Amino acid sequence: MAALDVFIVNVAAPTVGSDLHASGADVQLVIAGYTITYSVLLITGARLGDRLGHGRVHFAGLALFTAASLACGLAQGPTQLIVFRLAQGAGSALMIPQVLSLIQRTFTGEARARALSAYSAVLAVGAAAGQVVGGVLVSADLFGTGWRPVFLVNVPVGAVLLVLGRRVLPLGRPGGRERTRPLDLPGLVLLGAAVSLLTVPLVLGQEEDWPLWSWLSLAAAGVLFALFRGYESRLARRGGAPLITPRVLRHPGIGRAVFRILAAMSVNAGFLFALTLHVQGGLGHSALRAGLGFVPTAAVFGAVSLTWRKWPAAWQRALAPAGFALTAVSVAVVGLAFHGGGDGGAVLYAGYAGTGAGLALAFSPTLTGALATVRAEDAADASGLLATVAQLGQLIGVAAFGTLFLNRLESFGALRSYTSAEAFSVCAWALAGTAAVGAVSGLVLRRR
């Protein structure tokens, strides 16, 4: 639900705007508000689970998310919908880090690898499924409710999870010394401010035509990230409890994993976003048809994420680089299939499937490898860090590649199938180049 809700509103945005008489800025905040609070509060959610109990905080987040989804579906105006979307994002930030932390604390060895693979599959399939589900629900217009089922679909799922989850998830606090670790409020403030200054211009900059404040905000975010890192290092040297334990950042492979997850999620989100713009705007396909086009990507991603561990052991170390390489080729194939303004033909679906397989191999083994050897007491720190990186990767992908697509479209002229196809082709080559960088990242970041 959390991953799906990042994307599901994209398809419903035009209907939301017309039904609620919302301005362009209002619609943008409906889409972006969820993402902002989600990414800003992820680290905080992880630490709260460490102190209060991962199951307990997970249920609190699930209850907040479900209630906010109901409120979104019943909203009578754009301001209400924006506020409830912010609350939805906060609920996700409480839910998601606990999943990784519970996996770290509950499973070991092969069982942990299986659980992490399942998590990876659900996370990224949710991103693609958001487009599919959004298209289906908006086109169905159930009982004349228009866009509202996009949010209300979460309510029965959340209610069932609240009932069933209590039978299997631990609700008590984690044992050991981690229970007494303070929240590191100065670190929380610095990190929250840094992530806010980074995310707000990323999600609003394109809509506002990248004004001066957006660039100043990005520069200030870099400064605050540096201050945060310096403060956390000094706190650790004094024997305090930093928000992210330095040994997590020094853990073998974490640096490489952070880069690869950032690259994989950027390509994933940028590909889905640019493709949606071209298919719906350039080719004029309906929301339903556009959404169903993502089924091959989502299905193959899920299948590969759940099966790659069964492949020969000699292949395992090469899976992530090979996944990035396959992604680069497949995205380029999709760009070539659309070149000239056509609808792609059969080769298009081979490109979709290859992109799903490549991203699965780039993301799932990377996440599993990074977390498989992290100590249980560092589970919350590692979970919050990698969940935040994945979310920031999606933001960066939408901002960077969405901006590239729209800028090229504007330079080509009026919105027609041919010009949109040319803009997407340029974007596809940029996506392929980013994936190629991910493929060679292990050579540069071998010890990070």
C-alpha cells in the first residue's frame, strides 16, 4: 500500500483537479504531500520502532495510514485532501521501516534472505502496480465515485491487516540496550530539515519552472547533510547514541548498496513517470490502457525478485551489475520501439519485461546483501537508512527524468505523437546511461 500510493494518484490527478476545482498547485501538493512526509519521517519512524517496539509502531502507522486513506476518499475540498495526504505519508513512514527491522530481528540465514526478497518484490511491484490500479479504478468510476476509490481501496486492506497482523507480529519492545537509546533530537531536526529541503524542490520544482528558491533549497540541503554527518560523528565519539550508528555506514558494502539502490529506484521511477507522460499525453491512451501496459514490468519484477536466490551460487555476485546492464539495454529498446511516433509493437513488451527483470536483479540482491549481515541491534538504523534512500531515489528519478522529458517536449514544439516520442527517446537514453553507471558502480565502490 505504501509504495502503491506514491504513484496511484498520478493517474487520478486530472479527475481530482476537475472534481474538486483544485488549482495546479493544489493538485501538485496532493501528489507531493504524501511523498514529502513519507521521506522526511522514515528515519524517525525507524528509531521510534527501536524504542517502542517494531510491531507496536507498525500498527500505529497502519492505523494512521488506513484512517487517512478513508479521510482522503471522503475529502470535500483540495485543502482537506492535501492535509490527509500528509497524514498518509506519516503513516507510511511509521509502517515501512518496521518491516525491515522485524525481518532483521526475526529471521537469520536463508530465511532472512527469503524475507528480504519478498520485501523487495512487494516494494517495487507496488510502484508499478500503482499505475495499473490507478488506471483501472479511475476508468471504472465505481458507483459514480470517480477518483475516490483510489484512496478508499486501502481501507478494507488496512482493516484486515490490523486484525490479522496482531496474531503474528510482536508488539513488545525489543530487548537489550537499544531500548534505552535516546531519540537524538538534534540529529532528528538536522536530518528532517535536510531531507525536507531536498524533497520539496524535487517534487515542486518542475511545476514551478525551477525558480531560484528551489536551487537555494537544494544547496541548503547539502549544507545540512554535511552538518548532520559532522554532528553524528562527534556524538558517537562522545559515547552518545547517534540517529544512524556510524558502524552501519562503515559496514562493508553499505556505501555501494546505497548508490545502487538510489540508481535503481531513480531509473524505476523515472522510467514509469516518463512512460506515463508519453503513453497518455503523446499517444492519447486511456488511463486504463496505460496502466495495463505496466503489467509485464511489474509481473517480471516480482517473479525475478522471488526466484533469484535459487540461481547458481556462482552467479550471485554478478546479478546486480548484470541487472543494471539488462535494464540499460531494455530501456533503450523501449525508446527505440516508440521512436517515430508508433505504439511500439511486440518488441515493446519485450523491453518492458527486460526492464522489470533488470531492475529486480539490480535492486533485490543489493538490498538483501546489504542487510543480511547487519547486526540485529543496528536493524533500525540500517532499515531507516535504506528505506529513505529508496524513497529519495524515486523522488530524484521523477524530478530528473520527468524534467528532461518535459523540457525536450517543449523544445520540440506542440504535443504530438512524434514530438512526444522524440522526447521519450532522449529520456530513454538518459535512463539507459544511468543504469550503465549502476552496472560499473561495484568497480568504483568496492569497499564502501
